[in-house]
Amino acid sequence: MGIFFAFWRRFFGGYDSKFNFLEYRGLQMILCIVAVFLWEFFKQGKPWYISLIIAVLVYIFWCRGHWYYFKCGTEDNKYIDDEMAKGRKPAMNWIVAPICKWLGFKERSRQYCFVGMVVRYFGYSLLLAPFVGWHFIAVGFAVPFIYNACFWVNFPNCKFASSPTNWAEIYAGLAIGWGLF
């Protein structure tokens, strides 16, 4: 399941597909929920309603609210300002901002984004853990480290992974797939 999710996450993270319709977030959401539901229902043998809850929560865990945090302090400030002017807000910033202020981390810095990723993924892993197992909390802690490590390490560029974010999607997919076992 980990290998499947590694390539699934990369593909739906924006792989340059020949099929433009696959880049629509609504379709990606439906395909993610269906794939996880089928895995949980048929392979894991969970009741349909628990499988559906897990599928929706995996989608939320995977895709919601990581905005500029996942760029690990490298996102363009003009882009962030433009998006915030449109009303977009960083996820769970009501928790992240006080923690970072207390730690002395400057907003939008690498450290600030790391704390944002930890809070965001840990929080969502707490929602999933009762359904898939408490080991899933480890995934919530691993994903922020994966993203940051991929920005620290200079991976080679290839067609399938041409940026640190692309490499992080692959490794995060592995971790999430492992967590669903």
C-alpha cells in the first residue's frame, strides 16, 4: 500500500499528466476517497461506514490546510500576500502563531513552517488514529520531517520529481500508506 500511495500522492500532487482532467481537485478528491474506501473495505475488512469515515479523513489529512507551510519557508512572500489579500489563511495559525512567537520564530520562516506542518499533520492524525490505529500519529509527526528533509537534501531532478515538494510527496505517500496498514 505504501508504494501505491507514494506514486498516487505524486501523481495527484501535480504530475504533468497527459490527461488534463486529472488535475481537477474535485476529481482528485473523489479518486482518493474511493481508493482508500476500497482498500479499507475489501483489504482491511472494515465495515462500509468505518471505511468511508477513514477515506474522508485520509483525504482531509492529505490535502487540506497545508498551504505555504509545505514549502518549508521557501514560498514567495508576494504570492502569500496576494493569497492572504483574497482571504486565504494558513491552517491552524491560531495555534501555530503563539507557539512560534513563544519560540521566537519569525513568521513564514523555515522554522515557522515546520511548526505549522507539525501542528497541522499531528492534529489531523489524531482524527484518524482511532479508526486506523494509534500508530498513525507517527505518520503525523513523520510528514513534516519528510517535507523539510526534502528541502534540505539536493535530490536530482527527473520528469517524475522535479522539485523538493515532488520528492516529499513520494516519501509522504509511503508514510501514509504504511500508516494505513
